[in-house]
Amino acid sequence: MILQTFTSNTIQSHVFTTKTYKTNTIILQLRTPLTREHITEKALLPSILERGTEHFPTRAHVQAALEDLYGASLTADVVKKGEHHVTTFRLEAANEKFLTDAEPLTERAFQLLASVLLHPNLEENAFPSTSVEEEKRSHRQQLRAVYDDKMRYANKRLAEEMCRNEAYSIPVLGYEEDLEQLSPESIYHAYTELIRSAHWDLYVVGDIEPEDVRSYVEKYMKLPAAEPADYTPDVYANAEESRVVKEAQQVQQSKLHIGYRTGTVFGEPDYFALQTANTLFGGAPHSKLFVNVREKASLAYYAASRLESHKGIMIVMAGIDESDYDQAVQIIDKQLEAVQAGDFTDEDIDQTKAVLKNQILETLDVPRGRVELEYQGVLTGHPVSAEQWMLEIDKVTKEDIVRAAGRIVKDTTYFLHGKEHESA
């Protein structure tokens, strides 16, 4: 797979030329700083834009255009990566090189994606009011679904408590209290700001020439008055004195989520050692959390840890019985202390490296995974190819793991428990 990168119309294009796939995958990433202003409007934009364009005015017209591309698929969403807010559009279409009918499907796919992003369906410089009201109702349901999914809710609350004075505390879907005051005009204003100020990265994976991509970008994706705004996310924050936050709701299974400051982010020399340490601690079936908290002590229905690579945070997630809170916290603490003390074998390290490399290989199996891996480097300004990633993992030593783990400090413990023991 050959990667070529170039910039046209202020869009940075990344083209992976490969004969592995019979489809072309086009992914647009629009990156802006994570801020409270317009967060809810920006969360609504993907679904509003998918509803119709100037050229395809209804959802049915958009779907018909996708069907004309031999059943192409279009999806869009918003995510936060550290303190970056990323709006993503993905379009996957058949490559005409593998069809008897030589229609210019790839060019038409670019046209459709450009229509969705740059030529929205408008009524007097605003989104159609009917569409806006329907999407506001749908978004309210999405926000309430987070509350109903107690694992997602606990993650959200941990971020709000742990990073209460940092942008990372802002939920990517925004706030339900914003919805009432949003209007077709205010959402359109947020749209124009996004188009103007975002950093655009276009990824194309398939049997396609970079010069063809360049010509499609220059022909169809002319950004109006693009002024990508420079910003520096806050990736370092020292752990405060360890806090415990308890919240009572009607829940059958309590959620114990613990946030740690790692002192290391993606792009730094010790990142791969930290990744290995996290996998040893709680990121794999052979990890200390899984074996000692879940299996041996039978204290958790699930127990795992994950990294927020662009914010320098590690999160432990465990589903437990409320009465086991103290014992679970104590055993989790001991597992981290064991990693920090080097209490693991060379066999453990080899097994962990094998898990990490298999995860990368699985990620590379699909175009979206390849793009996701490469985009990590764009966000930090430290590009790392999949091949480099594997080599860096191989180079990690026990001393590296102990050093990276030694910087991990517990910050905030969030415990969601049942109402019958509110005094606990």
C-alpha cells in the first residue's frame, strides 16, 4: 500500500493506492478545537447534512444517488480525540475498474460527498426548519440514551469530574439544555464556521491514482474562505489530590470508573511503552485486571483499562456489586502497583506485544482502520505508519514499561451505585 500526501484547496489529501480492495473508501475528517461554544450545533450537523443537499434535496434523493453508485454507503459522526473535535464523513463506493460498466463511479462519489458537505439544502440561508426540528428530537433521544447506558454515562461523568476545568470535560454530543434554543439559523452559522475554520484531511483508500484524487478535489471541493485556525490542545494536566465522587441512581450493577494521569501522550518516545503497560494492566484477556479482579477474586462482571492517547489519561472501567467497592478499589490499586514495580515476566511482555500487534493487523484489515491509525499522527504532528508502530512495540523493554507506568497517577474515582445505599 503506497501513501502519497498533498494539499489542494487547503485540504490535505492522503491517498493509499492499493489493489487489495474492489471499492474506494473516501473519508473526510474536519478537525476543530473542542470548545463549549457551538458543541451541540456541531453534533447535529452530520445528520442534518445527510438529510439532503442542493442537488439531492431529500434523504430519499441522497439514498437514490448512493444506489446509483452500485449501493455505496455514506455515514457521518462526531468524536473527540483528546481536546480535538472531529467531524467525519465516510463514503465507500464500488471501483469502476472492477465492473464491466465503465461509468465514472469514483468521480461521482466525490461529487456526492462534496454536495453533502459544501452544498447543503437551505431555505433562505438556513437549514430547513422541519429537518432541524426532527433532528433535534432525534438528538435528544441520543443524549438520553447515554444516560440509559450506564457504562457510557459513567465515562461521561468521570470526564466531567476529572477534567472539570479542561476542555476534555465537554461531551462530544453536546448538551440537552442547548436544544431548545437552537434554530435553523444558529445551526447554519455553526456549519459555516466549521467549513471555514476546520483543518480538513481527506483520506482515499483503493486502486486509484493520487493525480485523479487531486483533480477531483480541485474540481469539486473548493472551500469558501477557508481559514483553518491554529490551536494547541491542553494535553498535560497534573493529577490533583485523588478524589472520590459517588452518585446514586436506580442501577442493578454499580459502575466503578477510575481516571489516571499518565504524563505521556501519542507522539512521545514513551508512548509505546505506556501502551504496553496499559495492555499488561488491563487491556487484554491476560491482563492483571482481568485475571486478578475478574477471574480470581470474582469482584467484577467486567474489568478493563484503556488509554485516551491524545489527552494523557488512562481509565479503568469495572462493573461490580456495590458491597465490593472497597475491596475492588484495593485490588485494582495493587495491580497497577505491580506493573509499576515490574512484577511481570518476559513471557507476559511477549504475550502483550503479540496482542498489540494482532490488534494493529486487525485494524489494517479494513480501510477505515488504516485511516484511523494514520490520523493519529496527523493530530499530533508526529506521523507513525502502521509498520513503524509494530517496530516500536517490538523495541519496548521491561525497563521502558516500568518507567512509563511509573508516571501514572490516580486522579479521580467515580462510583455509580444504587439508591438503596445512598449513605454509602
